[in-house]
Amino acid sequence: MAIVSARGGFKSPKKQLADVAAGARKEPALPGDDLDLDEPYILGREALDVAMAWAIIGIFGMMLFALVHYMSMILIPITLAIVVGLILGLAADKLGSYGVPRAGIALILSSLVFAAVFLIANSLAQPVSTLISEGPNLVEQTIARIMPFLESQRWLKISPATLTNGPLSMDKLIENSGNILGVVTAQLTPAVIQGMIFFAALLLFLYGRLRLRRTLIMAFPTRRQRLIAIRVLNAIDKVLGYYFATASVLYFALGISMTLIAYFGGLAMPVMWGVFAFLSSFIPFLGITVMTLSVTVAGILTHDTLLIGLLPAIVFFTVHLVMENLVFPAVMGRQWEINPFMVFLAILFWTWMWGAVGAMLALPMSLIAMTVLSELFPDRKTVPNLPG
């Protein structure tokens, strides 16, 4: 049966079918158009396929994290060597522009890193040994100084008996300190082995850095992909090199400030406090927390008055706060920012995976990840705040 068209003409059934087919080609049906909204949607094979795909990804992720944790003995020094090598990338390129051969560049930079680690370890060896030997006495003195304040806070329900018979008694603390020393001694040999792996990996990485870079770039088949790889690698070198060079200068100034604070605040071994302040600043959030607590305890032990004892910690925290929130952003600008919450999660995760070294590597790996994402997706680039 023929139907009258909008223009007043007649359309045959054959013409109608042709028009319907043309309209289907012009306006493809959207997913779900054929569903009856009045009937409940029943999960079918497609939903099961999606769930299965995500389950496979989750299982792969758990197995990968388990493998990373299991191989931490090898992966920690190698990862640390790669990160340090990337940080030194700009310095290596600068030496290469002066005509220094690859072997010379690797030897010079790895020797400088070894010298810096040796000087830091040597400067901290005596204070740390003194702290370990005097640990029980320091704990006893700290408790004696803080006890009157704790007793005045009735809601804490702390009395001298709590520190005599309970888990906070001196006998328990001395026993636990012995256990801690045993753990540290047991971990000494693996730490030495990891240190040897680190320096060997760093030397070889610096020597073959350009060749590894070229191999990675040529692994992509198309010219566009190779250009993207070059841009990403250049951005990683620039971000890590510039950030850690600037941070080293600023944190060195912070270390000098802490040395002066410790000296005028009457704390023992002011140089040690300056070195601790310099090193702890490279670990966001956790570093400043541990450092402030340590200065607080040292001040309370040194001075008779509680307020004067807290003064060095207050001054240090204020200086660190000003540097991190005013000086550092003014020098670095806002071109490299990371969400502080993401950095906090990264620190917690890598500390859980690899301990103290993982906490130190959390920020560099976060910088690398955010740089890769920002270069691969420039239209959706988000500029992260780098906390200190």
C-alpha cells in the first residue's frame, strides 16, 4: 500500500524501505535505545565480560605488587639508582657538551654521589651511636620532664604507677630498645649489599643512559610516537633535575638555619640537627613531623622550663612552614604541581612497600608519573602543588 508523502506525492512500499534504511545509516541507534524503560534491565553477557576484565586487571595488580614487595632486596637499589641517574641527567648532558666521554661522566657523577653519602654517613655516625648508647637514659629523662604535665591532664589518667608497672615502664622500654637494636643489626648486612648494588647500578645507568634512551625511543614504530617519547623523556629529566637542584639549595639553607637554631637554642650537636633537617625535608609531611618531634624532645631534655624547651621546635617549624609555603613556590613557580593528597597516599603506599627508602622515592616517582600523564594528555594537564 502506497503512503502519501509530505510533499503530496505517493511512496511505494519499496521506496519506504529504502528511506528507512537510509535513515538508519544516517542516525545510528544509541546503546540502550531498544530497551524498554518500564522493564528492569537484566545484566547480561556484556556486564559479565566487563566484570571479568576488571577482575583480571585486579588480580594482575595484586600479583604485581606482591612481586615488587618480594623482590624489594633487588628492586629498591635499582629503582633508587635509576631515579638518581635521572636527577643527574641534566648534569650528565652538561658534561657531555664539554666533551667528557660517557665513562668519565659516569665515573665523575657516581663518585660525587658516593662522596656525598659517605660524608653524610660519617657526620651522623657518632651522634647516632651516642643516641643508641644513651637511649634508655634519654627516655628516662624525657619521662621525668613530661610527667608533671601529663599528671596535670586528668583526662589522660596517667600516674607514676603507669610508668612503673605498665608497658611504658623503664624495664619494658629498655627491653624494646634491645629488640630494636637487634633488628637494626640484622638489617645491616642487607643494607650493605643494597648499597653495593645501588652504586654499581648507578654507574652502569649513567654510562649507558643515552643508549638506553635511544633504544626506548626507537622501540616505537611510528614517527609521531617517537616524538612523544622524546618529549616525555626530556620533560622527566627537566622536572627531576630542576626540582631537586632547587630543593637541594633551599633545604641546605634550611639545614644551616636548623644548625643555628640548635646552637642558640642550647641543643647538643647542632651540626647533626642541621643534617637531619636537610635530609628529612626531602620526605614530604613525614620528614617535618619526625624532625619537629625530635627537636621538641631534645629541647625539653635540655631546658628546665617547658616553654623554653619548646622554643627551638617552634622556631624550626615556623621557618620550615615559611620556606615550604612562600619561598619554595616563589622559586619553583606553578608549572610543576602535584596534589598534596596524592603525594601523601604515595608516601603511605611506598613506605608500606619498601620502608624508609620507599618514603624517599615516593615524591620522585609521583613526579615521573604526573609528568608522563601531563605530556601524554596535554589538553587535560593539571598542575600539581609540590609539598615539601
